[in-house]
Amino acid sequence: MHDIRAIRENPAAFDAALSRRGLPAASPEILALDESRRAKILAAETAQADQNRASKDVGAAKARGDDAEFERLRALVSDKKAEVARLNAEAAEQDAALRDMLMRIPNLPHPDVPTGKDEGDNVELRRWGSPRQFDFTPREHFDIAGVKPGMDFETAAKLSGARFVVLKGAVIRVHRALAQFMLDTHITDHGLTEMWTPVLVKEDAMYGTNQLPKFAEDSYQTTNGWWLVPTSEVTLTNTVAGDILDESALPIRMTAHTQCFRSEAGSAGKDTTGMLRQHQFEKVEMVSITTPETSMAEHDRMTACAEAILEKLGLPFRTIVLCTGDMGFGAQKTHDLEVWLPGQNRYREISSVSVCGDFQARRMNARYRPAGGKPEFVHTLNGSGLAVGRCLIAVLENGQQEDGSVDLPAALHPYLGGKTRITAEGTLA
């Protein structure tokens, strides 16, 4: 959420930053509502002062036997009381409208984010690894002979409909091994603290990490008001909601492996085959809570943590910085990692690592106290480390052999009891 004081002080800068996202100026509407709200608050305070004075004078008029003045003042007290109630109610209504307005406006881009309209204007930072040269035409993951027995879309459709999959046998063991490998790497090598969090959350948690109010259609809500998390960013980040942390406690670095749920409301017709885009999937998430001075350095650190997973698995990838027109709603700056998928002959996103500044912290009222200072808002960061299903796809497609078997990365062998490959018949060997 945005700081209304900053908008009051420099509306031109606020609108200029929004224009980099391709959005129209918002400060005139915001400030008009803010001015009206503040005027009603002042009017309510003035009416309250009038009521208080009249209340004191009522007793004096009665004591001196001035019945006419007594009745006039008593009527005035009643009128002022009603006026105060009306003005406070109107101010509260406008305050809620202002808060909703500010919550629906995306974060302002960091100054070093490239300006652009869409993904075509993203900037590649670096590449790691070279795509394998096949002496046969590589298949997509769902068409590899050894994978087919362990990836059942028909049964999933019978159970749940489109965009679901049933994994079994060798394939689910590799999927589980990937998640365990990611967690162990983040905990042991990167110093993240493992968490296990609910996948059902209160509405406030979804507001805190900017899934609500703007993107309600992208998530699932239960009949009793809980929301299914689209990512454990929601739970991990909200662990500090409402807190005032000691500066010495920062940074807080967390990771969690959870089920995630997304309606994919805006993805009709996209990636309808295979398991690239699912309603239910698993992800190993990373979240950091930092001071404002260290958040950009932490962003680079988190990006390196995600890159390390792909490097250990030997999967070619590229790292890009998203332009202003392609960034997510809550991000100041985002690095995307795109892994090479030979079956599609292209790079596809497997991780987004974003720094959000104090945008989420303001929504959550998450603060820290600098030594000897007043509380300030923390900065929050989140990133995939990685999307497990998409990583499975990359492992299967990059390791496929002409006979339909799949050679598995050496990093996974200890998690598979020493097994090194999926045979063409779909068993581990």
C-alpha cells in the first residue's frame, strides 16, 4: 500500500512512477478524496468542541434558572452530537474508500527497473549453461515414453477436471526428491529457516501480501471465508504482520514447501497440455524480511539462491530483469529465472524473485525499531526456490534419451536411493 503522505508531498513523482507502468495519473483522485476526508475529520473535531462547550453551559443556564437558554443549549448539544456522528461516519467511509483505492494501485518501480510495455522489453542479465544438442527431436515432458506411465491426466480430469494431474511411480518420486533437495540446499547452503505453514488463511493475510482486493478471482475461497494460498509467500510474509521487530533480528530468511492453489483465471487457452500450468501445484518458497538499507542486496542474494538450485541440477537457464510493464503488482523490482525446455525449444519461467520495499509492510503494519529510533516499516522480499512441478518438467525434458528413458541429475541420486534414471518403461533404475 502507498504512503498517502508521500503522495501529498510529491504527487508529480507518484504519477510519473505510475506512468512508467503504463498507468494514468492517480494523484488527483487520491488527493481529492483525502482532502474531503480530512475536512470531515476537522469538521467533526470542531463540532465536538462546540458540543463540549454547550454541554458545560447547559448546567450553568439551569443553575441560574434561565429556562430558555437551557432549552436552546440542550437542543444545540443534541444537534452537535448528531453532527459529530454523521461527520465521523462519512469520514470513516471515505477513509475506507481511500484505503481501498491505495490498495488497488500497484507498487512503484525501482528507478533502475527498465521501462517497457511487456515481456518483449525485459532485459537479460546473464545465462548459465548451454542447451543440450539432441541427435533426435526432443519431446515435451508428457510425451516421453518413460514419463507417460507416471503422469496421468485422464484420471485427474475424472477426479477434478482440467489443469490437474495424478503423478505416480518413478515420476512422483523424482518430484518429491526435487522438493527435498531444494529445501536441504536452502537450509544447509543458504541459511534459510525451514517453516511449515497452513494453506488456508484469513482474508487479512491475503490483503497483507496484495492478493486482495484486486486479484480475488485468481484465488480460491472456501465457504467459511478461508482462502487457499496461491503461494506460501502469503503465510511466510504475514508471520511478521502487526509486529515491531528489533533491528538485530533482521534479516529474517525463511523457506517452506507447500501446496499452492491458483484459479488461472487469466490464462484461458495458455499451456493447456502437460503440467506446466496447474490449479494445484507445489513450490518451495523463499521470503526475506529486511531493513530498507539492505533489501536490494538481499534481492541479489535471493536470486543467487534460486540460481544455485538450477546450477546444481545442471539445467540451463537465463536470468532477466522484468521491465515496468511486465512486473507483478506488488514488486518494486523482479528477477525472473527462465529454464530451458528442449521440448518447447524455449526458455520458460521457473522462478520470480521480487523485492517489494515497504509496500506489503504497510498493508500488514510490519515494522522494526532501529537502535535508538522510532519504528519504521520493514522491507519484504519473496521468490520461488523453485516451482517443483516446473523443475520436474525441466529435469525430464533435459534428461530424456532417444529410447524414451530419462537420465536424472546427479544431485538427485542420493534422494532416490542411488537410482540414476527413469527407464523407457517408467521405472527407476
